[in-house]
Amino acid sequence: MEPTDSTPATSNISVRRGEPLVVVKNVDKHYGDLHVLKDINAVVNRGEVVVVIGPSGSGKSTLCRAINRLETIDSGVITIDGQPLPAEGKALARLRADVGMVFQAFNLFAHKTVLENVTLGPIKVRGLSRAEAEKKAMALLERVGVANQAKKMPAQLSGGQQQRVAIARALAMEPKLILLDEPTSALDPEMINEVLEVMIDLANDGMTMIVVTHEMGFARKAANRVIFMAEGEIVEGSTPEQFFTNPQSTRAKDFLSKIL
Ligand code: ADP
Ligand code: MG
């Protein structure tokens, strides 16, 4: 939002950039006997892009889902914009609207057109008129390069196009933060870059993002920080440059030797 004469300076996003937006404090979670998140502590500042990387099963998705409260936690606190995550009800719905989520498998509504996929949330949750929602949706579809697909059904699109629609759908809610959990892992190789380019564009635009990905090119270009997880713990956190060229822990070294 641009500040106007009547808007206090604190509502200007660029002024608030750098303040903590997501705070994860002493978070633990078990699935039965499996200790899946072990005393997780992390802060994501406004406008920051944090890449979460680590072996399969290390708890990356669980952490993302906990931040959106798709999963409960056993102990600890997660706050977004200073507010602890609400347990249920309207407050939870508001939280979900503020946290955009893009998953590995394209989970667009299969029986709705591309345009409807992007307008549904803004109409239902944000209370926009259909006309307003469509105008905004078309601008977002344009931004991610699929405006000419608006009338089609998701199944008629390529995986890369569907994932770009999923990003447009998340953006349509004007979220404070976007979580992307392996957004390119299910894509054919030739489609990965078109999705990464959209993500880089968002990052450059100042969107706060938590991205689970092993795409080193994205991490180097867009991430402010890389968090490496293994066996439910945050093992190290550093800049992409440091992490990829000089990982500190044995576990990170082992992991990188397998993926690079
Ligand atoms: P990652 O995203 O890093 O691959 P996940 O967060 O998906 O890891 O999973 C962490 C661990 O928790 C894995 O061992 C996984 O099998 C287990 N797990 C994930 N979801 C569930 C669930 N709903 N019930 C039981 N175990 C689960
Ligand atoms: Mg995962």
C-alpha cells in the first residue's frame, strides 16, 4: 500500500520491512512416538525470503503446515504479526487468508475455471464484488503469464501453468506471507523455470516468503536466508552463499553432496 497524506507512515510496508512477521518459539510436535519438530526457533522478518531445505522426512512440510495452523503443535508458540495463531473460528479463517499457501501438487479446484479459482477466495472471504474480484484476478493472471488461460479448466493447463495459477490464487487474498512447499518438485524439468521466475519476481517485489525447495538457483537469487532442517531440528541457518559453499554441519555437508 502506498502511503497517502492521511495514512500514518507505519502502515507503509517498506517502513515496516525488517520487523518480525513470523516468530516460531520453542515449537515441539510429535506424531505418536515420532518427534517431528524438536524445539524449533525461527524468525521471518517482513519482506524476507527464507528457503527451508533438508532431507525428506525432516519436518519441513510439518513446519509450514504448523505456521498456517493446518497442523497443531504440542508446545511452543507461533505468532504472525505479533498475534498467536488462533485455534479456530473466524480468527483462524482470517489467519488462513493472511497466509497464502502453495503446495507441491497443484491443488486447484478441478471443477472451477482458472478465473474462478482466483476469484473465489476474494469474493467469499474478502467480500469483493464479482467484478472487482475478476478485475484483480485478471491482473494477477497477467502477472504470472497465464491470462489467456482464464476461461479454461485446470486440467487443460500444463503443470507449470497450474502452479502459476496457484500462486495467483494465493496472491489474490493479499496475504501478509506466502508459504510455498516444494512448488516445483512435481513439475517436468522444462516447466520449473517458469514457476521459479514468478517466485523471483514476487521476492523482488518484497513479498515475505517461506519456500521449501532444493532449487539452489532460486535460493541464490532470491533468498535472504537458508534454514537447513534434519530429523526435526533446525541444524543451521545462514546466507545462501555461506550455506551452499561452506556448510558448517556434517549433516548439511552430507545432504548437499547428494543433491548438488
Ligand atoms: P518433509 O516435508 O521434510 O519431507 P514432513 O514434515 O512431511 O517432512 O514429515 C516429517 C515426518 O513426519 C516424516 O517422518 C513423516 O513420515 C511424518 N509425518 C508427516 N505427516 C504425518 C502424519 N499426518 N501422521 C504421521 N506421521 C506424519
Ligand atoms: Mg515435505
